[in-house]
Amino acid sequence: MAEKKKVIVYSAEWCPWCHKAIDFLKANKVEFEVRDIDNPKFATEVQQVSGQTGIPVITIDKEVIVGFNMPAIKKALGI
Amino acid sequence: MSKMADAYDVIIVGGGVAGFSAAMYCGRLRLKTLVIAENRGGTIMLTNHVTNWPGTKAISGMDLATNIEEHAKEYNPDIVDAKAVKAEKAKEGFSVTDAEGKRYESKTLILATGTTMRKLDVPGEKELENKGVHSCALCDGVFYKEKTIAVIGGSDSAVKEALLLTQWAKKVYMIYRKEKVRAEPINLERLNANRKIEIINNTNVKELVGKGRLEKLVFDKPYKGSTEFMVDGVFVEIGRIPNSELAKQLGAKLNHKAEIVINRHAETSVPGLYACGDVADTLFKQAIVGAGEAVLASYCAYEYLQKGKKG
């Protein structure tokens, strides 16, 4: 059985594509952690992780996906 | 046999307001329907408050898009999350191929492919994308709390972006190439009442400068004695480009803006091919207009199929 991947979603409450990404993960029963970039700590962290200031950012283990890129998320999760 | 193996009555390309409105109505008309959607939700997702949807005083763009999609799903259309890259005439009507090479056939085709953000096309734009250069205020505005930012553009959409950004930024400049911004009167009133926004008119941005992150804009003429303008971020809202490539492949008539020309029945110049929403040559690009066109397209596709049966 494949090892569970660590999934983090950097998002904001008012960001529509963040909600879409979260809904997608929930629909596919993927466990994940949300880091709200309204918290300055996570706003800084997402820039360090992705080298840019656009959300959502989804990290799947060491892979960093900028934007709600469904094919890339599916591929990274193997679903 | 999978139902995907048979030709559909209708394929709808696009997953925004127009696309799923068409899917909803095609379902009511009992048409066998496939929706091919690159991005479910579409352009309305970028609008924080929709206040012109009849019967609903205010709703977020995301909620509106989700409601319409859920309504359409009541009628069980097949949905493929993919980018449609090729459309051809086929034996029974049309075929559409997605980016993964999967091919689908239908008797009629509705294009609700929407638009793509127009780029400035100036040096620095590509390199600094999401590094100070953005196109979605709702998504990325939060990074500019108490910062100085600029919106490039002077349309109603640009004004709405500027107004939205004032909830985070300490100052928002609107940089517009013409004399007067052109927004709906209600948004102009809001703009004029907002003390955080300042308009720099008759000015073009010719370069975006920064090492790894946007630092300044370069104007085509001096503002307060300099062509260099320091900002923390910039949001580009200079219009949209219609995604009409599939219509072009099928030989449908396009106008000078590359929008798909439709008549009042949402028919294109190609029999059995319909278009609706922002990709069509409609004067007033609004969700309510796109939804109406989508219903017309659906009904006319249904009528077209009925006539074919009567033969």
C-alpha cells in the first residue's frame, strides 16, 4: 500500500479557487491541512515555499502546485 | 457498454455560468449531454459580489457558479474535466478531442468557452507573474495589506478590482491609457467615493521592473516628473480574449474581436453549432446574458435535433 502523502493547502477564506481545491480534495477523501494566509506567518511561508504570491498553493510531499491545477493534483496524488 | 461510447445529442464545451446553464436546460429537454470543462466555475469565480442576478440581491461568484453547476447535475449530464483542444465535423455532427487525446462525438455542439485574461505584453510581465504581477484581486489581494498597488485598466471590471483591493491596500492607483474610466454608473459612484483610489489617466505601462519581485512600473510619459513609478504589486485588468479557437476550426464566422457571431437564437454560421456566454459577440458581457443565451442555444439544439428526426 502506498504511503500517505502530506498535503498542505495555502488558502484564504475569500479565494474562490482555494475553495474549489479544498472541495476537490474532500470529494476525493484526501487528508490535508489548511494554512490560511491571512495569518502573516503563513503568508510569508507560502512565498518561501512557492517563490511567488498567488493562491491557492498546494504542496503534496515535496511537490508544489500553484493554482487549482486539477490534473497536476491528480497526478501528484496518484488518483 | 459505457454510455460514453455512444454519440451525445449535445456536447457543451465550457464549465462556467453559460456552460452549466446550457447543461441544465439540455437536461430538462432530455438531451443526452456531455460537458467538457477546463475550469468549472469560469470567469464569475473572480467576482466577489454578484449583485445583478435577478431574484438574488447579492451572492458570491463562486456560490452562483456552484449553484448553477449543482442545478445542472440534477439532470445527470456526463462531465469531463479537461481542456477541449480540437473540434471537427463528424459523421453524425461533431467530434471534440480533449488535451489527453480522448475524442467525443455529438449531434450538436454548444460552445461556452468564455474568455482568457488579456496580457499587457510588455517586458517583465511573464517573469514577474505572481511575483508582484497578478490578475485576480480576490485571490491575491490579501498579500498587499497596507501596501501600495496599481490596477492597470479602466473598464468596469478594473474599477471593481480596484474597489475590492482597497479593503487590503493603503493606496490603489488606477492606470488607464484613456481619459475617463468606463464603468457602470453604480461602480463609478463607488469609485468616486473611495478616497484610497487615485486615477492616473492617459498613461500606458511599457515595462514591469524587478529582480525576482516587482519593484516599479515604467510609464510612457512622466507622472509627477518621473516615468518610473514604485509599487508593491500590480493587477492587470485590460480586457479579455475570446476562446474561440474551436469555432474557428469548425469554420464558424468570427467578428473582428474573434468573438463567435451568433444570431438571436444563439446559432452560429455552422448548422448544429451554437455559442453562448462571453465567447459570443454579445454587446453586454454579463452572467445573466450568458445564461439566457445558453437556454436559447439548448432549445435551438433540441429543435434542430427534432427536425432531423422528422427528416
